[in-house]
Amino acid sequence: ASESALTDDENLQPLGIRRWKLQKILYDEVVKQGIPIHFKKKSVGIEILSGQNGGVCLCFDDNTKVQASLVLAADGAKSPIREQMLDKLREEQDPNDKDAEPISEITYSCT
């Protein structure tokens, strides 16, 4: 399907924007909302928290941890977080389900 066929809402049509401009827009809004950002950290794992509030605990290579309700990570295709989440999805997938989509490195996303 063409991109224009995906939605009739003109506000949702693709547009070109330089990456640094998008980063600046997102950064400014996050700061305005008082949401902490952690730079120069290497993520090494994520723990799913149980309980009423849920959320996650993000683990870094300097042995620090951060608890959050949402994690946005842009750490690339070899992301340890991506691998950990893919492994979890593979474990949960029923091996007897012949109609299940195979879990590959490009199928994981979280919304």
C-alpha cells in the first residue's frame, strides 16, 4: 500500500524532518515535563517489575539502576534490551502453535 493509503488523516501523513530537529523537539518537551533523561549510560538489561504499578527497572553497565514506567531506547540492532525482550517473547511463544509468526530480530516493538 502507498503511504497515503494508510490513513486519510492528513495530520498523520509522513513528513521529512532532520534527526537533530526531532531530537531537540523531543528533548525540550521531556525536560519541560520534568522527565529525567540518562545520557552516556550503557544499558545491559531490563527487569519487568510486578505489582500494582508495574513498570521496569533498567540496569546499566556501571551497576546503577533506574525504575521507570516507560523506557525509550535507541541503542541499535545489537541492543541487549532488544535481545532480552526477544528471548522473553520466544520463551512465551507456544511451540505447538503452527500459525504463530516466527520471532525474529525485527519483529519486536513495544507500544
